[in-house]
Amino acid sequence: MKRIFLLLLTFQFSIFNFQLSAKSSDSWPDGSPMDAWFQDTTKVSLSRLGRQYKVTDYGVKNDSTLLQTAQIQAIIDKAASEGGGVILFPKGTYLSAALFFKPGTHLWVEQEARLKAIDEIKYYPVLQTRIEGETRKYFSAFINADKVDGFTIGGGGTIDGNGRRFWEEFWVRRVFNPQCTNVDAMRYRLVYISDSKNVTVQDVRLINSPFWTNHIYRSEHVRYLSCYIYSPTSGIGAYGDKSHGGPSTDAIDLDVCHDVIVNDCYMSVNDDAVVLKGGKGTWADTKPENGPNYRILVQNCRYGVVHGCLTIGSESLHSYNVIVRNITFSQAHRVLWLKMRPDTPQHYEYIRLENLKGNCGSFLVIRPWTQFYTPGDRPDMPLSQCNNIVINNIDVDSNNFFDVGLSEKYALRDFTFTNSKVRDQKQAFDEKIIKNTTIKNLQIEKPKSTPSHKNMGDM
């Protein structure tokens, strides 16, 4: 009996050690350990957010036609002055313009509630902000939070950017002026959070943004949990051409951020899904407002139509220790898109994609990115690089699995492809293009049918 007890104790101890080892062995692509924080995808409960300020108790009406920005902002300011709390929107539709959340305040949109943006740009103040890799004057977002610690958006309801008017105007401008940029189009983003930490966005529908859906700048320990992020990918256009969708409606733009989780989210937008940004221009690496993105974990997500599941660029300097794992995608134009700007020193390294399944236009894309770029004269311009990229355990149908081009402006090295099955129409894989390519158990074969995707660029 004693021996059986000792055997059971030894077995249980072995199992415990195995589980502990498995948990602690989760590491970043450069081999550094992953903090325990990345294991925590526990949702924030409403009861933890302090006093509840139900907007209808303070005179705000359930009326989709009545603009109530001042009344809602007054409730936010009141909560902040009284020690903080959560601004709660009950069932109904509430129309507002730009709202600014203060330290100690939170946003809770209940399941049958809709917080809707008014679609007139005059209601969104021009202020110093961050846009397209630059710090400059531009329009505020609909939901804004700056220098907040512990900020939470949740509740299961909908934050609606009401962007159709802006999408249609964008495509009209592009017909008239093909060089019309995103900034020229004058649109507000849906959510902008800056210089913040310990942020959670959970269980909300973030839809119909006129411009980028979520823009997070210079922030850390940010979690997106079980969010639905959507904009239309067709049915919008100009002069009878309805083949377009809502332009440049990126799902999540991370701009000089670190320690970020995107877990169990659905993303279908008319541009890129998760995008790493950080600055652009020939001297971008010398400016203090720019910087790297690192320790980014995207997992357990599902993608509908997106231009890129993970896109690094077009405004990015240094991105490293990035993991995308356990995801599925359908109708993705690209999966990993590394945009190489000839006018910007860029370094993308230690990126791992594993346990991916789906169909796409192109899987890996590395090409020069020359839309709206301005090269400068810099004698010591660093050579851009992509290195230590690992693609492991994928099951993919693609038109072009390996869409990679060389340039004197960047160097590619140390890519690894392992344990993967690929049905590839173009059959362009060439291990000699990338220096020190490692291949182990990579199967590439012709598909029985061709996935139908168009490769599209930024808007």
C-alpha cells in the first residue's frame, strides 16, 4: 500500500512538473521567457470598475436622432471628479460625437445598447494626435482615452462609427484625385488610446469606423478579448461602382506598443487586421515620438476578409518578439505582410506564426512599399532587415504562398518553414531567395481548385 501511495505521489509530482514546465516554457521567438501576464485572459467584471454612472439616470435619452455629446461628456467628467467609475449605457441607441475618457473612468455598453457616432467631421476637434506614423494636428477619434491606467471598454454592446458617408466621400475623392491620402480624406477613428497601460477592451462590437477602428499609441499591457471588429468589404464606391468597402478601416493598429494580447477576436475589415506601426520617414528612427513594437501575442482569432492578418508597416521601424498562433482565416488577401518602405529604416525580426489554418490570396508577402513615400538624402541610412521569421504547423490553401521580392534597400535572412502543408497555385517558393532558409517537413502541392482573392493595397 505504501509503495502504491509513493508511486501515485511520484506520478502526480511528475504531472505537476510537466504542466509547470509546459507553462514556463512558453517563450518569445528570441528565446526570452514570456511573462505570466500573457497567460491571463480573464475578463474584467463590471463590479470591479467602481461606481456605476448609468447615463439614463443623468438625463441622457435613448434616442438615435438626438445628439447628446455634452450630456455624456459631463457624466464622464463627473465620474472622474468623484474618484472614478464606469459610464454605463443601457439598452438603446445613443448618438454622440467625440468623447474623452479620463483617468479612473471606464466605458460599459450593455449587450442591447449602441453608442453611435455622428457622421459630421465638424463635431470632432482638431488636436495634437498621432496619425499614420506622425505626431501632428488631426481630428480626434470617437472614443478617446489618454494617460489612463486600467481603462476598460466592455459590456457586450456595439460601438458604431457610422462611417458610410465618409467611405462614399473617400471613393469620390479618389476618382477625382488618385493621390488623395488618408489624411486628406479627413475622417475620425473609432477608438484612440494613447500613453496608457493596463487597458482591456472586451466583448464589444466595434464596427463601421470611418478610418482605423482601433489605434493604440505608446501604450503597454493592452488586451483585446473576444471582440467583434467589422467594416464592410464591398458594396461601397462612387458613381455606380460598388465593388469597394469601407477604406482603411484597419482592425487594430499598434503604434509604439509593447505587451499586447489579442485573444479570441473576430476581424473582418476592408484593410489590414492587426497592424504594427511606429513611425515613417528617412529620419524616423531619430525622433523620440517613434519607436518599436514588441511582445505582441495574437492568438485564437478568426478572420473574414482582411488585406493582411498580420501586417508590419507601412509606418513601422522595429518590430520584434511577435507571435501569431492558433488562428483560422477565410478570404484573407494575405496572412503575413511585411511592407518595406524605401524611405524608412525598418527592422522586423523574431516573428513566429504557428498553428494556422485557412485560405488566402498570398501567405507570405515581402515587397517594397512605395505608396505616398518621400525618400530623403541620408548618408548613414541603415539597411532595412527581416530576419528570424518562423512559420510552423500551417495548413493553407493559397494562390501564392511565397510572394517575396528582393531589393537593394533591405536584406532577408534566417527564415524557417516547418511541419506545414500548403496547396499553392503559383508554386513560386524558392528557398534561395532568403539567406539561411531552413526547411523541415514542408509540403507544397498544387491545389485542386484555385482560391479566389484579389491582392489589395492600403487605402
